[in-house]
Amino acid sequence: MCRLALKSSDTPFSPYEVLLAMEAMQEGYDGSGLGLLMRGVQFTDFNYEKDKQVILSGIAHTEEALSRLNGLMENRGFVQKYDHEFTVHPELIEASDRFKYIVRVYRKPENMDEADLEEYLMQTRLFLRKDGEEHGGDLTVFSFWSDVVMIKEVGWPLAVGDALSLDDNRIMARVVMAQGRQNTNYGINLYACHPFFIQGISTMTNGENTAFVPIKEWLEGKNIPGYTGYQSDSEVFTHILHYVTRKLKLPLQVYKHVITPLKSEELKNHPQGDFLQGLRVACRRLIIDGPNAVIATLPDETSMLVMDAKKMRPAIVGGKPGTWAIASEMCGMMAMVPDRDPAFDFQPMREHTVIIPPDRKELQIWTQFDPFTLPQAA
Amino acid sequence: MDSVRSVYTSPSSLTYCDLPWIIQHREDRCTLCGRCTAVCPVNAIYLTYRRQRVPKLDVLKKKRGNEYRHFVGIRQHTSIEKKCIGCGMCSSVCPNEAIGPVPNTNEHRTVFHQNQKGEAWKRGGRRNKSGATILDRIAFDRISMLTDPALDAGRHEFSLNTILGRVLPPEEFLRRKMAGEWIPPTREIFPFIIGSMSFGALSPNMWLGLLQGVAYCNEVLGIPVVMATGEGGCPPWVLKSPFLKYIILQIASGYFGWDEIIRAIPEMQCDPAAIEIKYGQGAKPGDGGLLMWFKVSKLIARLRGVPEGVDLPSPPVHQTLYSIEESVMKMIQTLSMAFGFRVPVYPKISGSTSAKAVLNNLVRNPYAGGLLIDGIDGGTGAAYNVSMDATGHPIASNLRECYLDLVAQGRQNEIPLFAAGGIGKNGNVTQNGMALIMLGASGVHMGKYIMQACAGCLGNEMGRCNVCNIGICPKGITSQNPKLYRRLDPDDVAQRVADVFMAIRTEMKKIMAPLGRSQSLPIGMSDALGIDDADVAKRLNIKYIC
């Protein structure tokens, strides 16, 4: 089973704090990997400007791949502004083919409207990934987006943090999400490691999505660029969130209604029952199954936690104004925000969506039984 | 001793050893009550006097002689039309367990003589091919119990229902919802459906029992079972009753019964579950429906608007139609309109390599509510033996091919595929149905299994009984003769319908729980399937296991 930890704070903090929480929950994973995502990023050595710059995260496994990457990025019109050099202790890393961990800041191309830019960034990420795959997997690219840094590696989470010296405070963030354990259900692969990312949207999951294959087949059939990969059954959670909010342009509340719709008898009494019943039928192939706790973060630094429809996984959210955390286990929560009042911790049930809004003042808890604003169908 | 004189044997002269079923009669137990001979549906046995010569030699008196013993016994006719069908009604009425049919394990000769007077062999039942089917051999092998906490089939809640009807892509659904436009009707139903068996093919008691059972499943057990009528309409009292919502009305090439249906529309209290347009049937592709004259009783004649006692062969195709494109357009749209666009309308076709062509046509028709494919193992009330045994396409690969075609187009949620033909052929109804669902079916239709499980149909895949076509069903399931169908109590049938669907519901959970599925029917979950045959695995695009 995987372990999940997320911390969101007004003041940037070291990602190592979240790795310590992972260590607290260490009993629950097998040391097969770490996935880490940071938003609200701050570098000690560089003044990062979110509005003007984008960040590429990945691994160049050979020198040749790195020089190829330089050329490819130049050809696609990206000017490099900063290259974060991790202080690496290679002896702590299991794998031996890690030439360079890439966290690079590029200037946003000018004269491109927002929608075009978002498309271009994703296409560039997919292009680089494909290029790496075509060269025997010598280049791995996790994200290419504004204000997002991603690190994925095989090994024990804390050991990976030590190997990359993440405790040196040279890189800090306001939102950090981490997942420990590779997707050992399907085979170890860096791309199979949570969190997953598409166009600013990221999710990580604790569980097993047993409806994976039919969902994957449906998403692939949409022919939407970026709906590829699927080395892990949990990747579809990210793409469903992207599809619901970006393609269908529905409010965030609807995500839970799509992946775990209410029963027919419950919808009969729901103020938007008619709409939701129709939506459930139209999005029937996106209904997830199995035990799952899904944690998501969005470009505006919103964080979200939802459970599967039977609440078969634990997950807890807690904190204090300004600092909040989500963890799959209570001990992870204790490690991240020890000075909170545990009486206000919340363990969501099957119908809940918990939101940590960007202002981080208080938690929002939505239930599926409540109506929500839906201007389109009004 | 009699000498053998010139013996004349006609080409079709057979002895009882040549027949598929041999009557075994124990004279020491027989009470000569005659019940067996009275009940035999084909008059295969008769009571007869026999003489037995006992040679007698008195050594002391040096005298030879004979004694003759006379006795009464049961004997078997050997003519083709009176050959034993193995139904076993004789044993069921015998007070002393003195009689019963035994299958002839040797090859039997009747198959060469079933065409007397040039009439090719017609029968009921389905393809006579016994043994495990491909579906029987599929195992559900992706057990998530090992990787994540499992579900409890006994305690957890399961969503087992499926959707019948056209489903819009999410983008189009939202657009139409916003614009207030028409959204195609859908029904939430139980994925195991009682397949088309007409009022005419089935006896009134059987039909009533099924309907009672279906209503009980819906209204008391909360299992939304629906049943299809088959061609031949529906009794007017049902059309005007609230039970119509559990019924899929079929329209086929003979249009039998549709006068009554159309006339009843203004008085209907609710809409039917769906309309099924039959273009073909798995048991006899390219052949129309057939109700033989034996079964066209006064009631059936009235319902179908025909004279009594005449054969009712439906044409092989819909006569008003010219091509599949036209039929899809005309009939689906016309029937949608007749019910105010509130009822899903879908075609039923026989399994065939051309099924994909029909499917692709339906994908582009905004009114098509699904596609039902009936494979070669489908049953029928009456068909030519050659059609049943040799014509058609097995359902597994046909369904899978169509589903993967939809997947390639990203349309697998839009046109639900339903599968039929041999589901539960060897009794493994839930396993067969779930295998098809995981291969891509949204649900399955079953007819023969329902007759066997809910009414005690005696037919099997080795030629047992199979006389549904001539109205002499010994159980009263497929007869229009009141003397026969009064043997069947509708209440008992209803009870068995409830038993069957409760058991299927439990077995579905027992299959889904280990796979970690409970929130939705695992349609297309092919990663859960494996089969011990590499070629089949390759063809169905599932795992080979051994």
C-alpha cells in the first residue's frame, strides 16, 4: 500500500518536512520509490517569477540525452534562465543511470495566448518524453509547467531526499505533495510513480483502481493529447480531473460526482438529481472502483482530497489557518503539523470532498448531497 | 423354432437399438397401470401382449414339447415419428420406477431418416453441441484481494445494473442539457435479461409465470429485471397494465401482434422498457420466425390477427426494407417516434461476420439505443435443424470484435452491446454472463436457461426432447394445449424466476468482489479474464493461462 503526504503553507518550507512525514508512515510502503511535487516554488539561488517562467522537471540518464535536450529546447524556442544543481550523493541512489536531475527554468515564449501556451507546454513535454523513449529511455520528463517542480526516484523516500540534499533549503515550496511506493501492481517504471501531472493538474492516490482498463480505454478513445502513458492505474484519476474541469469545464465539485456517483435512490432526492443522473450515465466509464484516497493539487495552489465510494482507505486532513496537511495516516499528519489542534482533524467519508483553498484560512468540506453552482445547466 | 423367411426391411426400418433413446422397462416392477403410455408426448410406447415359448423336455417320458407363457409388457415404437425423445415423462408418472429412457451410447440411425416425406428436420432447442463452451472456460483471474483489501460479497453494497439506451458523449450531453434539447432515453436495468420468447412460442401459463416473477423481482426484491416478448405481440391486458415497463416489445419481420400494440398505445399506463427490432436470431440466421400450426390456438390467432391452425413463418427479412442503412433509419426512427422518443429502440441481429457493419451503421444513427447480437448457440422454438446446427457465429469473438471496434472509435459507452446465445448452456449462467460483460457486453439475454431453470424444460444439447415446435411440450412450457400447459403452475414459475435472479445477483457479487469491483458493472474489464487456450486468448485479446 502507498503512503501519501501533502502540506500546504503560506510560507514556503523545505520538501524534506514532507519526507519526514513519509518516514513516520514508513511501515506502510516498501521503499520502491518516491514521487514529489512542489508548487509555489522558491529557489535560494534564483528569483523565480511565476508569470514569466516555466519549469521543466525530469532526469537525463546520459550526457548525450542532456545535450540533446538542450538542443531540443532551443529549437522549440525556450530560453533557459536557471538550472538547479542538486547536491547529489549518488551512493544513496539505487539506480546508476542518473546523469542529471533536471529542474530548469525557462522563459515563457512571448506572443502566445494562454490557451496556446498551455497546449505548447504539454506538447513539448510529450515530445521530450517520446524522444527519450525513442532513445532507449535515456530522458525522462515529469512536468513542464509554470511553478511546478517534480522529482521521482526509486528507493526509500527519505534516502532519496538525502541523496538530492533536499534538506539544504535551496529549494522550497508552499505546496508539497509526496507519495511513497512505486506502482508495484504493474511493474516499476519512473513514469508509473505518483503524482501524475497534466497541464497544471496533479493527483496522487493511495489504493488500487480496479476499473483501470475500461477507464483507460475510454480516455484513450477520446484522442485528447496527453491522455497517454497509463503505466499506473492511478494515472486516470489525473486525467479524469483534467477532463472534468478543463474539457467539460464543470466546477470542481463535479469531479467527485463523476468518479463516485451517488446511487439512483440518492439522486432522486438531490436538488440536481436529474442533471447528475444524466451525467452519471454519460460519464459511466469514468466511475472508479476499489479502495482509493485521491489527493489533488491545482495551479492556483488549491489542494483536494476525496475518497472512494465505500471509504475503504484512511485519510486525514488537519492543520491551522495558514498551514494545512493531508496524510494517509495520522502519524504523517502529526509529523507535518505537530502544533495543530487534533480535535479539528477531519477524516472524510465517502461523500466528502475536502478543499484546502489557496488562501489557506479554513478547510472547505463539500458533500455530494449538497447542491452546487452549475451555471451551464441552470 | 421359426425359420427366418424372406425378411423385408424398408430403408427406414429401425430397431429400438437404432434410436437415440431406448426405453428400459422392468416387467417385475410394472403394475400395468398404463400411465406411462398415456403421458408419452410422442406415443413412443405401447402396452402389448407377448407370448414366450418355453421348450420343455421330459427325459423320463422321452417326450419333447413346448409351453407358452403369455404376459403384458411395454414396448417401444421404432418409427421415426414415434421415436422416444428422452423426455422421461414416463418415469415421472410411474408409481414403481419401472420405466425410463436411457440414452443410446452407440451411434444411432434416426439422423439419416429425419426427413420423411421430404420434410427437412425441424425442431426446437438449440445447436446440438455438448461440452464446455468457450465462455465456460473463461476464468476471472485478476484477484485484487492480494494487493488491496477486498470487498465482501455478503456485506458490501454493489452496483450491478446496466444501462439500456443510447448514451451521449459527455460534451454533447452537457450541450443538449444546457440547450434544453432531446436527450435519448435510457433505462437502468439488471444486466441479465429474459430474452425474446414469444407469446405463442410459450404457453399462457409460462408467460404469466415469467411476468409475475419479473414483477416480483422489480417490486419486492429490487432487481430491475426486464423480459423481452419475442415476435407475436403481448396480451392486451399486459399492454394496458403497469407491468409494461418491465417488458421489451419485439417487432419482427412478420409484424405479428403489432396491430394490438399500436391500438393499445393511447391506453398505456407506462412506456415499455424498450423496443427490440429483430433482424436476425442466433439459432437460425437468415430465417424468419416460425410458429408451426400446432401452436396457433384460438388465443394466439386472435393476438396475431391470423386464422387458427396455420403455420406462421415470418419472412427472413423485413419486407418494407431495402438495406441496413434504410432499415436503421426507417424502423428505429419510426418506432422511436411512435413512443414519443421516450423509449430506447435497438436492433437484434444474429451473430455474423457482418455484425460490425451493422454496428458502425448504428453508431452514426442518433436514435439507435443499442445492439443485441445473438450467437450460434441461441435457442429457438422452431427451426430447421441444419440452421440451428450449422449456421451462425459464436457470440464470444463476435461480441469482442464489435466492442473493440467501438473502443477504437471511443464510442464504447454510447451504443451498449448486448450478447445472447448459449448463456448458461451448461448451467453456468452468471459465469457465462459476466465473462461476456467483461469482454464488452453491457448485458446478456437468456431464454433457454430461463426455461430450464424456471420451468423445468427438459431439453439438452444431446437432442433430448427438442419438440417445442409441435406444441407437445411435456412440461407445458411451449404448448398451447390447455391439457398440457395446465401442468405448469404460473406461481411456481414466478417463484423460480425470483430464485434464479436472487442467485444470479449473489453470484455476480461473488465474481466482482475478488476483482475489487463494486461501483459499476465491469463492462470491458478484460484484464480480469484468462483462458487455457492460447489461440482463443489471442482472438479475444485476453490472457492465456495454464
